[in-house]
Amino acid sequence: MLNEIDELLDRHRDRFRQVIRTIIAEEAGEDPFKLPLHRFRELSDHERAELVRRAAIIARSRFEREIRATNAAWVIVVAGEVMAGSPDPRSIPSPEEVLQYGAEQDLVAYLFEASLIEELVPSIARWAELGGADFYPTLPLALADSDTSEHLRVVADLDTGSHTTFIDANLIRTPAPTWFVGYHLGEAFLWSPVMVDVALSSGEGNTLHRLVPLRQVCDWSTSPFIKIHAHRQALVGRDFLREFSLSVVLRAPAAETEVVTAS
């Protein structure tokens, strides 16, 4: 009998872990799906982030089943019920629009997303060394600071497998009305959309400026985005290339990326 129990535990270890995580999240405080919206708005940024984390753990199985069943890129959940969703990852509503889904009931609405399929600045960026002979393609850019009118230079990792662009929220310094939950490399992270004035330079000597929608990530230093590259500050996806109408040249022998204007 004891051997059978041990074998059962070994086979279903991950499922048991998820059940225990859910129980811990449920016992850690008030039910996130019953919290009044007006109280949620009064919470600090840290308190809102913790509430969203707990909600994601408690409802993960529910919204993952919904996402698989409907092939959705994201869903909005109020009081445990799915209120909206879409297969288009680019159609995600703003944070305030998400919260409005629960406004009539005075409850918090949560958005859950499918896991990722994952001369201001120079026009050529050296790739990030990952160890050994492996390198990660990068893209140089600059973020405008509205308070100082200066630009913060960032060398972002370039990932054409990601449909969107993520950046350390500490680089943006724009308060998030609420956070959303995403999953990358099997781990949860919190993000919120933000519009940022971005500049980059092309190989033709042009400096390009755009107001670009990015996803700022909460607690970047502990997020799954630094698992592969510990010094990563941002991850640029396909949406960024479309926003700037760019072509990029990846030079593997030289381990560098050149930005060129799309023809």
C-alpha cells in the first residue's frame, strides 16, 4: 500500500503542487473574486499586485481550460465567470476598460493571458553573450523620460517568437492602474500596458521616433524574463518591428544586429 501511495505521488507530483499552491493562495487573504472594486482602487500598487497574483493561482485551471477550449489569447474573469475574450493578442483592452467589466457588480475584473509562444542609440547592437559560444540577438533603443526630456538607452533582446514587447517596469516609472497575469517559460509574471516614446537609429543615419504600446513587467528582477539572460532589460517582439516598419539584419558571424528601414 505504501509503495502504491509513493508511486501515485510521484506520478502526480505537479498536480499536487498546484492544488497546494491554490489552497495556500485561498487561505492567504480575502477572496480576490469577491473583493469590491472600490476597495481595490484604494489599495497600494504592491497590494494590487499581490491580489492579482493570488487570483491567478486560484483561477489558473479555470481560465487555462477556457483558453484551450476557445483558442483565446486572453480572457476577462469577474466573480469566477468569463466575461470576454479574444483570439487576437493585439486586441487586449486597457487596464481601465478591463476593470469596467466588473464595475456594475462592484467587483474586480481580472485579465488572464495565454502563455507566450515566447544617434540617440546606435544602429548596430552586439548580441548578448549567454555563455560558451551562444549569443542572443539584441536591438538598441532609447526611452524618453517625460520628466527630464532625456532618453534612457536600452539594449533589448530581440525575440521574433514573441508577439509583443516586454520591458522592466522600473524603466518606465508609470503607475499601473492594475496588473494582468501572463506566463513565460512556465512561470507567472505581472504586466500592464503602457505607451512609451521610443527612439532608435537606422543604418541609413535616420533617428526614428514612435509612441509605442509596451508591456511593463512588475518585479522584473524576479520574473521569468531573466532566466535565459540575467542582464536583460527588455524583450522586443514582432509588434515593435511592425510599429516602426523595420527590417533588421542579423549577422551571426559578427554576433550583431543592424537596424535598417523597411523597403
